[in-house]
Amino acid sequence: MAASSELPLARPENPIILIPARLQSVRLPNKPLADIAGEAMVVQVMRRAEDACLGRVVVACGEAEIADVVTAAGGEAILTRPNHASGSDRIYEALMQLDPDGIYDAVVNLQGDLPTLDAGLPGAALKLLDQPEVDIGTLASEISDNQERDNPNIVKAVVSPNTAGDGGRALYFTRSTAPSGDGPLYHHIGLYAFRRAALARFIALPPSPLEERERLEQLRALEAGMRIDVAFVDTVPLGVDTPRDLARAREILVQNPGGRV
């Protein structure tokens, strides 16, 4: 399958990490500003991104309150429209403001609610773009907890594995238990590395039928014929969505300031 461009695509040489963040969380109000081990959650995520050592890190903020906290912590922030439908739309607006001339050739979209992220994970997703056929790189980890297999809040990546067994091409993403039969299931980790052209194409597409049915925006890319590859990793970062998650993140980061679960 051809990649997004008609010409062979070089491996990205100048990536940027963008962290979308907004205050409108229903289950955990003002989530990005929640204190975790003495710093706001979004700042903890920024620290993990900086530790990845991939390049520039910018928080794409929906509100000035987030930007103020990030800049006070020594980070870089940029204000975007507060009413974006998704983090992908938010980071694209930020990219166009920061880099209208196209200096950055790849974008890592790192969610602002992953304060315990292993700093090696963004690079694992980005490395998938070394293959010219790949538009988007993402991550998954084998499910070891049986309760996750049937949990619709755990998104499963259905992957055609490569010969090395360390990842492969994404065929589908679902909230259901899939695929059926014997064999591993994979917990999808919502971190993406986009070629710049792939991000521009993706956000210009209308929501797709399967995306709306499963409530998973990555299906829009697959339905449009874009290629997503998956790297298998051995750690799933804690996504903070509830007060219980927040308490767990605080416990982890007090015990281990580097963040890994």
C-alpha cells in the first residue's frame, strides 16, 4: 500500500512532541492542573516528554490557565481554540501556529493525562516511521489481566504481526474482545507519531462510520486507507481519568519521580 505521499518518504529527522490539554474533563474537573508530587499533571507529562530527548516539546493548551502553569514550570505552551473536537485537531492548530513553514517533519501526539509514561515510549512510536509505507505509528502491550480482555474501556489493537514479533500492521481497533480464538490480545496505548503530511490529511477527513460507532478516531485513518503500524511494548502508562487514577499516579510519582509504573 502506498503511503500518504506519492513519493517515497524519508525517515523523519526533525520531530516535535505536542501535548494537547484542556480543562473540560467531566470525571475529573481541571484534570491537567491536578497536583501530582508537587507539580501539575500536565507538567509531569511534559517532563516525561522532555526525558524522551526527541526534540522540542510544546503543550497545546485549550485555556490560559494551563499555559500559565506550563510556562511557570519552565515549559513551552501555546494557546489553541478551546472547542476542538479532538486532541489531533488541537495539535494540528498548534503545529500551524508554531511551524507554518514545515520545519518539523513528524509530530508525536502525547496525551496530557499520562504522567507515569515511560520516557522511551514516544521514541518507540516514532521509530515506526522509519518505514516509508507507514503514515502513523502507535503502541500496544499484551494484555495480561483477564479483566481487561472484556472491558470496553480498554481499546484492543488487532495487529498483523511482523516476522520479528515485536509489532506489526494495525488492521483494526475495537472496544470489543478481539480477535477471537487462541492467542494474545493487545491493549492499545493512545500515543501517536504522525508524519506531518499524514496528520494534515487525517484532520481534514470527516469522521468515519466505524469511528463514530466505536468512538475511536484512529479508525478514521484506517477507513481512509492510511497505514498505522504498532510497536509492542512491555509497559502501559496509567491514564488518569478518575480520582482513583489520580491517587494511584500520586503514589507512583512519589515513589518514583521518573514516572514509570
